[in-house]
Amino acid sequence: MTIVKTIDELENHYGVPGETSVIKVTDRLTRAYRDIVEKSCFCTLTTAGPEGLDCSPRGEAGPVVRIKDSRTLQMPDRRGNNRMDSLRNIIRDSRVSLMFMIPGWNNVLRINGQAVISVDPALLASFEKEGEQPRSVIEITTEEVYFQCARALMRADLWNLDKQVTKNDVPTPGQILQEIKDNFDGKTYDSEWLDRAKGTMW
């Protein structure tokens, strides 16, 4: 196996990036980039901490983040598993990376920046849904904003409805847990999960 060990070796192997790969990067939301963010109801949030990396899915019934200004985004932290992996990382290392997706759109939008965690009562109240407020709001200051070329999603044919798998084609959460922990009642966990999720969505 031939291993690439230096940046020079990497750059010699790949060559230089094309012009558009360089000029598409900004430190703030342009009008077009803002439009993409406003249309995205899903993104991934990547953080780093002493224990390693974490990549968390984030979704909303509408824009997944609020645009405060051209360099500031606000993301509510809704109910989840209470592990707080992303939040623990942000407190110790403020660097974050977001990848925004829009169903049917083959490009993605990537944003890198610095984040803080706010529990300001007025800010939390402004994100209230169905009588529930987020536990905190992650505020991101943008440093790099750019779109990613469509090849990956096109190769995966991600939005092709004919290629969607059925529920029976993948293991359920209950089956996963049952395989890991002896005597875990996965069937009951799966049967109760939907009602439990509906009652704790926001």
C-alpha cells in the first residue's frame, strides 16, 4: 500500500483546484447563499472535542437555522437523547462545521465557523414551538461559506424515490439495542417509540 504522508505529496497527486473551487468561498452569506440556508430544513453539525469528533443531524419544520445577520446563524437545540455530545465539544472547542441539504437539490452548502451556546431566556422563547422551548441556542459566526459540487449526491442518486429502502430493509433501533444488551426488549421499545417521539418532538 502506498500511503500519502505529506501535503506536498497530496497536492502533487491531485493537482491544483479549479478557479470556481476557490472563488466560491466567502466569509459571510451572500444573497444566494442566504437563499439556500433559508430553504434548508436539515443540516449536519460537526464538532470536535478531546474525546474526538461528533456529527449530529439537525432538522426543523422550516429553516433549520435562523439567520441573525450575514455572518451569524442561530440553531435551536431541541429535545434529543440528552447526551449533549455537540454541546460538550463546543464548550471546549468552538470550531463547528455545518452541511446544509435541500431535498431534491444535488448540491450542498457548507459553513465553517465558531460557535457559542446561549441560554438567554428571550432567545429561547423566540424559538418556541407547540409550547416548548429549546434547551439552548447554538450561535455560529461564519468564517467560510461555500457550496459543494453535486457529484456525490448524483452518484448516490440520493433523491430518487425508487431507490428508497423500506423500514423492513434496515435494522430498527430496538433490534440494534437488543443486539448490544442482553435481555433488552427491543420489540417493545420499537412499538412505543413513535408515540414517545410525538410527545417530545419539540
